[in-house]
Amino acid sequence: MLLTACIAIVLTISSCIPQKQIVLVQDAIPEESTFQTPKEVTEQYVLKPNDYLFINVTTPNTDLSSFYNPQSAQKGQGGNLRQEFYYYGLDDSCCIDFPVTGRIDLKGCNLREAKQRIHEAISHTLNGFTLIVRLATNTFSIMGEVNHQGQFTMSRDQITIFDAVSMAGGFTSYAKRKEVKILRRDENGEVSVHVLDLTKGNFMESDYYYVYPNDVIYVRPLWFKMFGFGETLSLTLVSSLVTLYLLFLQL
């Protein structure tokens, strides 16, 4: 009887995780449920020290363009000229050191504002040019109870927390969806920690519904993992207990 009770307890613990622990956005089931998600997240991202920008300056003069974009002189397959971006790092003061123009202060700028400042600075020494500015450090990291931990490149400017988890192969069986942490660094370099409950829908109205460049996402494990219960180990444990119980009956 004791072994039977143990088997029942193990089966209950290892295989019965409440749906409230694993079902996402539970309060958004009705069709009329809507959420006001933030818009233009790329406009909200403020450049930070150690960020990198891809900058391309194109002019009718190819030699002048090559001066501003050293890598654009490289040839690709078939002998065609391959146009690439030359990237610039932001120093501790959020400035870049640009050819001829010198230091350009980009502190407090988002990507659009940074492009305006760079364009204004270059226009004092150069006319008739085309400027392209893009964020080079467009990666995020995800750790914990996902199937593929690591650093990922954002496939587009705006990706959600669901996109990030999907890129990491989805949650594992142990993932604590009620407590997903996002570590985000502000323009002053200070890191703050924010906790999301993905089983509720209200987080979709916050700034943390979208993943920002350099974000670190950590998915905590459920308490079941501390006891070694899982899809494989629990079945092994149960089969061992059943074998011992049958052997006990035979004896």
C-alpha cells in the first residue's frame, strides 16, 4: 500500500502541471479582448554607450564615397562592387568620431534623431549626398528554460517577447511562464530588472511586450525541477517503483 501511494504521488507531481502555469495570455480568450500595444518601438530606443551604428554616405563622386565608406571599395562575386556599411561605435559620452566632421554628439538620440544630427554635421562640409544610418547592435540574449539559449539577432526592428521565445525554440517543460525576467540597460548604463507574467495579457500594453536591442531575457524554472521531476526522469522513476512493487508482491 505504501508503494502504491508513492507511485500515485510521483505520477501526480511529475505529470500534472496545472494549466494556469503553462497557458499563455489566459485573460485574452474572448474574441472582443484587445490590447493597446506600444507603437514605433524603434523610435523609443535611445542610443547608449558601446552601441554601434552602420553609416553609409553616398555621393556622385565614387572616390569621395569610398573615403567615407572604406569597405565599399571591396568587390563581391562576379566583380560587382559590393556596397557595405562602415560602422561607428559610440564612446562613453555617446559620441562618434566621423571623418572630416569630427566628433558628433548623439546623446539622448533615437535612431531617427541620430540620423538628423549626423546629416546636419556632414552637410557643413559635403553637399549632394545620401545618408543611411542603421543600428548595428540589434541583438538580444535569452537564458534559462528555453530550448536554445544564446544571443540572437533581431530579425526585424520590432519583435515581441513571443517572437524572442520562438526564436529560442520555445519554452521547456520546466519554464515558469509567470515569472519571465527582462534585464534592460538605460541610456545612463544602469540595468533594471522587469518581471513579466506571460499567463496574463496586461503586459502586452507595457514597453516590455517588445524586445529592445541588448535586452537579456531570463526564464525561471518551475519548482518541480528542484526535485528532478521531468518528462524523462519521472518516467524512469515511476517504472523503477512499479518494478520494485511487482517484485515485492512476488516475494
